Amino acid sequence: MKTNLIYFYIYRIISRSYFHLPVLFVYFYIKDIPLLQIELLLAVYGFMLIISSKWNVLLGQRLKKKYVIALGEIIKAIGLVCFLFSSNILILIVGQILSGIGYSLAVGTDASLLRSLFSNEMSEQYKKVESSSNSFMFISFLLSGILGSIIFQWNAEYVFYFSIGANIIATLSIILITEKNIDEAPMNINQRINKDIHSQIVPENIFWKNYYALARGFSQAVFVGFLPYLFFITIKVNFYYFGMILSLFTITGFFSARFIIKLSKKIDKRKLAFGTVFMATLSIILFSFSENYFISIIAISLLGFSSGGVRPLTFSNLNTTEMSDNQRSLFFSSIEKLYGFWNVFLLIGGGILFYLTNFKNIMLLFAAIYVISSIFIFKKYEISPSGYATNKKMNSEVLK
């Protein structure tokens, strides 16, 4: 168990070393790609999360989860290679497609793999590892983002070489995990879904799925697709400080991920979830004051703090003990699929709005959509003091 956890920690830390991600928007921009096309390129990634959300389960019926994850890392690396050798928009689209597929194969499966390493009686230990590994992921994202910005000034292509190297190391570390043999016979994916409809999935999962997808969708879309525009084009931040400013998102996210599980034992889970929504909304509104350097720094710090707590808060409150490994992978993938929908909607919608209005109005519109959608989710799936959703709709909704 201890050796497996060491390899898993290495995997999560290295696999989140996205040296290229904070400067991806700028990379496309300096290649003279129009703003709408840049947002569409970024949206392709989220779109592939929707398309490929169940592929990890299909592969998981025939392969061990660690090999599915390793395949995802390799595909991510091939996608990054596409950015290195061509400025052709079609090749860049292929790169984003492969990157999205690779992420989709890995992200839902790594959470399922971690849960399978613990027995049902060890749920508290699992929550601690999930939370701590998430906080280390933020550190990895932070350091790689800062380093990536520095490397980008030296040579724009080198950030992709560093990210590809991280993919290779992540692949090796995940393969070294000792995993139990597959104990479920392969079956048609539709049969699997029909079987899952009758599985014992507690209603609270519906709330956490929607909360996670909405909160992550907004924070990641704003961070990747719009903040580089704000700091690089509008405010014109010196590139020496560009990575450090964007890293504030990760720094505050790290502290949030680190302590939110402890807070959840003292503060009502619903209040904590509402608090992250409130901070994210406030930060997006503050971004509308786009030419104020100081306010923008406060806003990105708030956005990171709200975003950092979303994943550990969600995954520590999901009840998957009654699910099989494949059911668990399918459920986790359905969460990422919904996140992908919000990501695509915001990036494409925001890209179109650049031609109709200004950055300030886009942020205000995003804030309004976020508030309305959050109110709908909190009202539809009300959480009791015990943490369980009171909405009684069919449990299979979580797998849509």
C-alpha cells in the first residue's frame, strides 16, 4: 500500500506539471491567430471531454486502470507534439483533440484507481490522500506555470518539451503501481449503463457532480481563456511577471485545497460550497474592472481560492463505496463530461462575445450566468445538515 501511494503521489504531482498551459493563449496569440479562433481552439479540449467521457470505462473493461491512465498520458504527449511542428490551425486542432482525449482517459480513472486502493472501511484515509494529493497537484501546477513563463521568454517551444517530459515520467510512475486484477467481465457500454441505473448511488452525488462541473467550468475557462487576455493584452503586464501573477491562482488554490477538508468537519458542507461560489462570483465581477492592476490581482487570488477547494470538497463527499470499479470510473467520467460542457460553452460563448462587446461586459455576463446556475443547483438539490441531497429524482441521473 505504502509503495503504491508513493507512486500515485509522484504521478499526480508530475502529471499536473503543465508548463505550457498558462502561456497557451499567448502562444496562439503571437502566432497571429484571431481571438475567436483561439477561444475555439481552447474549447476543443473541453469538447473532447464530452465526446470521450466514457472511453476510459470501455478500455477499463479490458485493461487495468493504470494502463488506461498511462495511455492517456501518452496521447497527451502526442497532442503537445502537434503544437511544436506546425502553426496550421488544423494541426493545432488535432493537438487539442488529442490533449482532451488523453486528459479524459486519465483524470476520471486516476480518481477511481486511488479509491480502489482503499477498502470501504478506509474511507477516511482515502479522503486524506485525495485532499493531500490535490494540494500537491496545486504546487506542481504553480511551479511548472512559473517556470513555463520563464522558459517561454527564452524559447516559446521549449515549454511543450518540458510538458512532454512530464507526461513520460507520469506514465512510468503510474505503471509501477501494483493493481488488482480486473474482476469484472467486459460488457457492452450500454449494458453497463443499464446496470448502473440500478446501482445504489446516493442522491447527494447529483448535487456534488453539478457543483463541481459548474465551479470548475467557470474557474478554468476564465483562467485559461480570458485572464491571459486581460494581463497580456489589456493591462500589458511585463512578461517577467506574467507567470507570477497567474500563479496567484494556484497559490491560493493550494491553501484552499489543503485546509477545506478540515473546515468541512467544523462548518456545514453546504455553507462551504456556497462560500466557494460566492468568492468565484466576486472575483469574476472584479475582473470587469479590467484596467485596474491591483483589483485584478485580488480577483485572481479569490478565483484561485474558490477553485482550489472545489475538487477535494467534492470528492471527499461523494459516496462511491457501493459502486464497482467500472461504475466508479463511469461516474467520475460523467463529472468531467459535465465540466467539459461548461468549459466549451463559456470559451465559445466568450470568444463570440469578443466581437460584440468588451471584456468587462463578458465578465459581468459570466458572473450573472454563474449565480443563476448555482442558485438553480442549490435549490434543486438541497443538502441537509447531514450532507445528503434531499431531491428524490432517479439516481441514474448522475450518470447522464
